[in-house]
Amino acid sequence: MKILFQSRYELFKVHGGDTTQMLKTKSALEKLGHEITIDNDINAVKKDNYDIVHLFNIDWIVEPYRQLKSAKKKNVPIVISTIHHSEERQELMEQVVNYDFRKIFNFFLPGLQANAELKNLYRGLLVDRRKLLLSIEQILHGIKNQQKYVLNNADRLIVQTDREVEDLIKDFDLEQSVRNKTVKVENGIDLEVFYNAKDDYFNKITKEHNLKNKFIVSCIGRQEPRKNQIAILQSIAKLPADVQNKIVVILIGDSSIGKHKGYAKAMQKIEQSIKAKVIRTGFLKPEEVASILKNSNVFMLPSFYETSGLVYLEAMAVGIPIIYTTPRATEYLNKRGVFSYYSEPTDIEQMANYLNDIMNKQYKINVEIDNLFTWDIAAQKLDNIY
């Protein structure tokens, strides 16, 4: 089948989970014989005779709204991977996080809808001019109305967890009948990379930073307020100084200091006040990530929200304890014999207690992730849906 993949214009400029999901899905579907084209132009469906249009991400709906309308005009069936974040969790973050431009947005335009519309207008003016007219259109129509239109008019909705379905129905006041066109397709990870993780890269940074006999706390994710890495440092600050001195925090992922200067400054302040060492690796290859995870004592991502959280699966694959803060991850972490600890992202005391517990027990476990969480299985499910 000839399938058109579409999403936001800046998908490959601002890399996110939707970027990974699209590229990995494309690769796995091509192994099944499908011809996949990625083209985020709103009228791309007119360029060829596609059998399916597959859209990604309703939270950034500016482009998918128009992409769906173009597909409907050509009577091409539409599938959308919703990649929707709970509004309740987004609102929690807006209440707590108040750095940089967010201060201005929250003061003049409180509320998720107005906030998102203003951000899109900002991007249209300063980041990608193709978004400008679409952003003005969104303000006139309302982002929520656009999202509901897409959800109601797509032929199939692809979600990652059961809880995402509940959030869609709740957040957009949808009819319960939406369940009839909703299919759960779990995202995957490259299991072989993590099952066969080598020590090479970790040994390299051990020599560079003298990590021998240290307690390693690893975290994967772009360094930004939503990922809430500052909570890791705040929880360590709650521990006695001699305990802090044993800890090394390895932050894996791109930095967004230029965009989130207030957050970076707050991180720096707390980092200077604790005895633990903090290492920032920047973006790493999957094999390098696996090497660090394999040699970590705990994985910790205190994010305010995730769709499901692929990085938790990666930590699960190497058999280390996990401290997590996103309710949707409970759906698979608690069912697979993983030592996982749930906390609210704002409960610093709880996270500190978890760290102390894990340090005292020194867990190391073997968890076999079933083949449910591979890109090939995800592609087979999508093949059936198409």
C-alpha cells in the first residue's frame, strides 16, 4: 500500500517522541512491503494516489487539522496516532512550572487552550512562516474544536495505552462510541540493543569522570521543565550529605538551555548546593544509552506527562529499578515484575525516600520484555488496521 505519513512542520527540526514514533513505524512497515512517504505539507495528499493517510499527534493540531481536511476531499481513508497528553497533567505542570516565557503566557492568557494558540502564533511569526496563517485560523476556530473535528472525522484512532482512550473521551467530551474506532498499538523499543548492551561507552565516561563505586542515577529526555529533571536534584538534596556524595546523576538528552534559561538557572542553583555529581551527555546513540542504563542503579524520569514513556521500557529491558511519575506507565510497569516506584512529580520527599530505599537494597533484576513492545509488532498491528 502507498501510505502518506504527516505531522507538524518542524517534526525534524524539533525532535520529539512523535519523530521517533514516525520514523520507527515507517521502517517497520517498509519491511512488510508498504511504500511510506513522509511529507508534512498540508496538501501533500494531492501529489500522489495514496491508499491511506496516517497522521501523527493531535496535541500539535495546526497542520494535522488541514492535512485531514485535504485527505477527506480526496476520499482517502485517515488513520491518526493521537499521541495525546492528559489535560489534567498538563494543567498540573502549568500550576507548578513558571519559568521564562511561561510566566508571560500564564499571566496574560491563562488556560491550556489560549496558551497553546499563542505558542503556535509565536512559532508562525518567528520559527516557520508556513504556520502563520494556520495559527490565525486556529485562533478563529479554537484549538479544541480543531482537535474534536479531527478525532470525529478520522477513520481509526491509534492510542498507546487504555488510559489514553479515557483521556481523549474526557478531555474532548467525545461520545463513548469513539471507542469503536480506537485501537491500542503499543510503541516499541529496539530490544536487541538493550538486551545486548555493552559496557564500552559507560567505561569511557567512568574513566573521564571517575565513576567507580558510585551510585548511578540515569535519566533520559530533553532537558526542559516538562521533563522535570530538577526534581531529581531536589530529591537528592533531601538526603544526608554523605549519601549525596555517593551519587552521580547522568542526564541523557539534548539541552534546551537557550529556550528555557530560567529552568537552566534553577537547575544550576540546586546543582551547586548538593554533593552529588551531575553529568550531561547530550544526545547519544541507542547503543550508548543502553550502555549507561545497563550500568545504572536506578532510572528516574520525574516528567509531568508522557504518552506512555518509551524510556521506561528501555530501563525495564536492562533490569534496573524505575522511579516514574506518569500514571500511564503503570499500565505496563506494574504488570511485568519490575521494581517500579510511582510518585507525583511534585512529591520531592517521596522521591527522596525511594532513592534512599533503592540505595540500601541495591536491586538488579532480569526482566524479559514480551514482544508486545517491538516496532515490528506495532507494524503488524497497523498492517491489519490498514
